[in-house]
Amino acid sequence: MTDRIIEINADKFDEEVLKGDKVVVDFYSTECPPCEALATKYDALSELYGNDIKFVKIFRQGNKELATSLGVTGSPTVLFYEKGERTGDTLSGGVKRSDMMRNLDALLDEPKVKEIHGKIKPVETECEVIVLGGGPAGLTAGLYLAQAHNDVILVDTQMPGGYVATTHQVSNYPGFIDPQPGFMLSHYMSEQATAAGVKYRAAVEITSIDLEKKEVVVDNVETLRAKKIIVSTGSNPRPLGIPGEIEFRGDGISYCATCDAKYFDDKEVVVIGGGNSAIEEALFITKFAKKVKIIHQFAELQANKEAQEKAFANDKIEFYLEHEPREFKKHGTMDMEVVVEDLKTKEMKSIRTNGIFVFVGFQANLDGMEGQFELDNWGYVKTDDFMKTNKKDIFAVGDLRSKAYRQITTAVADGTIAAITASRELDSE
């Protein structure tokens, strides 16, 4: 922590914050990876803005009453004050540098902002391997590389964990008798990689990726250079591409039951899809919603038999088989409408609901790397058995790779193979 940051307890809050001029406050906790990711950004920004804005840290676990009174329920949470009044955004979780800077800039006049931005100096960092993406494949690759004493930096636009971190329950990961919450499984992987020596650039914005030079620029400030890159950026939910989807994404339409099911307590929702994810997430949603209507284009579900049996036995679930959504509409704040087509009769129907969850598969996430790889017919990256792509010294692992099955275990296997291959090649160079 730099000398431009002061740490206080609740008894100094009025004096240092409410009676201050321009103040930013970081509520942090111990054993908190997002807090650790923010700490380096907070330190760096205090050096830039510290002459004009007071930087404060408060240990949330030791000041619970103050935190609660301010509506701070998670760590880290960053608050901004001007002359004792809250201003700007409340930032929490994986806090990005750009979001911090936008709110800090808002406290200052334009000439001062330009002066501060002019002091930002580019940083260059070299390592042996960059791992792009912190899901199970990337974390496993990082773990194996670090244990082999390779200098590895893992870069992720979110906090490490990947899509698994948003999965409410993982019931078939080897080594765990009882089902594991996805976020805990991700946490174990991340902590193990950290203990092995993996260095992180977490909750960053990737400014550019140059696979030829093996350079990755993060936050428009730091250029990372490596001898090899392992791409493990995973996949994103596949959009339906129908009217209303983009407009109401995050405002009535969700792709993550773990994130949003709790907001539909005793309400009705629609789930679109009939594969494993759709049915398993629909079952999870029934813990909150009073009614779940599943819309699926085929006459039969594609989920595994166990999940199907549970769904058909659940009296909260209603099925619209051989139906497809054609449009989403919104009425008021918590009233959605799904226009569906009956594929047998071609009749159009309207289903009113409180929220919509879409689970119709995924697509490879190649943002910033478009046109760089040889792809299969479905847009996934082709590799050989050693996870090598058509680009020299570039590997692809996990859900973005062309393969028959996409599971946590297959992602871990990909990461293992790529890391061992890369490490051995580095040893022989």
C-alpha cells in the first residue's frame, strides 16, 4: 500500500471522509481475490490522483456496522465522495481500472484530468507464457506451468473462474463426493494456481492482442510479452438473434440462473432451451420461481435422462415442446412477453412472464483474435493433440477448442496437455 493511501476504522469515517473534499473509499476483506486484484490498481491510481483526491481503505470485516449502514454488502466495494456526499458509481466485485478512472475523473475539472492522464506511463512486462482466460482450462495450464517453474501470467477480463463460477452446482467433478457450488470449485482452482506462483492480471480490459508478436496490452497501459500464449477464453452464450433480445438483455433477459434466479422469488419465468444446461438451470430456478415454462424447439428434450426425469416430475415446470421464440417484448418493470411459434400448427402464441432465461448453447469467444485461427464448421478453434493451433507457439484449450465434448474435466485435460507441451518446449529452447 502506498503512502498516499490511509487506512481508517469507523470512528474516523466522519473526519476523513464526510468532512473531506474529494475522497474515494475501498471497503476490502481478507482472503478476497477480487480485493487483491483491486489493490494493485488502487495503489497505482493513488500515485496518479493522490494529490487531488484522498484515497481511503476500510477493513469491511472489522467495520461491519459502518459497511451495513452504507449499503456495502460485498468486498471489495468502492465508494466516491465529494464534500461529504456520495457521488458517481458504486463499484464492487471485479473492479476495472477504467471504471475507477471514470469516477475519479468525474471529481476533477477537465484541465486536471488531462494533466493526470498525461502522467500515465506505459509499462512493459515479459514472461515465458501468457494464459488468456481464467476458467478451468486456463487455471490448470497456469498451475502446471508454475509448478514447472515457468514464469506465467494469467489474464482475464473478469475474476478467475470462468463460466463454472456462475454454475450453481457441479455434481460430477472427480474428487468431490457431494455436489460442489461452481464458485467454490473455481475458487479452489484459483487458490491452488496462486499458491503455485501464477501471477494475475484480473478484471482488466484487454486493449489488444497480437499473436504474431505474442503481445497482450491490458488496460491500455501494460504490454505483456511472452514466448508462448495459451488461449483459454472459453465460450459465450449463443444469442437467439430475434427482436427484443439485445434491447432487454440484463433487463428481463438473463443467461445466468445463478446470477439472477434469486430476483424471481415467487414469480413466473420462461426458460428457452432443452439441453443439459437449460434443464438443470430450470430445476435450480424452481427453488425461487413459482412457475417455470420451458420452450424447446424439438419434440423431446436433449438433456440427460436424470435431469429430464427430475424436470418432468417437478410440478412447477410446464413444457412447450416443438415451439420456438420469435420475439421478446417488455411491459412495465417486471412483465415480459415471449411471442412463440408452434412448429406443428404454425400458430403464433403470446406467453406473459416476469423474466426470461436463455440456454441454447455457446459460441467460441475470440474477441480481438478474429480471423487468426483455423476454425471448424461451428466456429471453434482447431488444434492438434498437443493443443497447438495453426499459429506458432499459440495453444488453444477449453471450450473454445474444436472437440466432441465440453466439460470441466475436458477443459482441465486440455490445460494440462498444453502446459506440459509448452513447458517442455521452453526447456529445450
